[in-house]
Amino acid sequence: MIKVGAIWCNGTGWDHRGKTDIAQIFISRCEKRINFMQFVYCEDGGNKLVLSEKIGGDGDSGSLWLDSVTFDYPSEYITRVSGKYENIYSTKYLRSITFDTNRGRYGPFEAAPAKDSLEDTEFRYEVGRSKFGGFFGAFTSTGINSIGIYVKPLEKLVITPVKEE
């Protein structure tokens, strides 16, 4: 698999490589950043749901909002992940995230821009049909510092015969 993103890897690393069957995502945020996310993964053909560990922390001021995204598993799948990082007190934090699927868009889930922010850095990872391979990144006790994705490369070509005229 190809590993894309998560260029600011301060903090504790996390890796969900190969976990592609997602039923639900929880996003906790405060005024300054996305504090944490948790994923509900489908296992055993969708017969078993497993809640991931908490990715991130409760922030320095606690969480003010909790959002959830519920996918129509197995027919709905991630096709794009996009968002923004913000530099707060010389540390990058995830400030906004959006999930696109073959059925629509969820988000953006975002914190308010910080007054003392130096810059926004946008990202967009577009993977198309069934090429999403999982998430990875880094976090601290105050929030998510980075997020990236795995992308599955083509495994075989589908050759369509050319009709002769």
C-alpha cells in the first residue's frame, strides 16, 4: 500500500493500515482543534462491530462538540479525505476534516480559526473507488497533530476486447 500524508508527526503515532470497513466515525472538537476521533470498524463480514482506541485527547479545554458519521456499510465507502491543519503556539493541529464517499459528503467538521494562528495548511487525499486502505497519523493529549491515509494500488488490469469493424 502507498502511505500518503501525515507530514507533521509530533506526538504518539497510530496506524490503522488495512482497516477499510468503516461503519461509523466519531469526531470530538473544541474551539481550537479536533480533539479526538474514534472509528467503528466492521469485522467478520459486518457481523461484528469494533470500536477503535481514542485517537487524540480531550484537549486543554475539553470537548465542546461531538459529531458522528454513519456509513451505509458495505455499499458506502470513502473516496476522499480533506481538511486543514492550523499552527497554534508553534504546534500543528488538525482543525477541519471532511469525508467524501461514493454517496455524498460528511463535514466539514471544524474548530473556529484560532486568533493566534499563523497559517492554515490544506490537504486533500482523493482515492476513488475501493482504493482506500486505512488511516494513520499522530496525536497528543491536546488533539490530533496529523492524519494520513493508505491507498491500495491497482492489483490487476481489466482488459476490454476491442471490436473489429
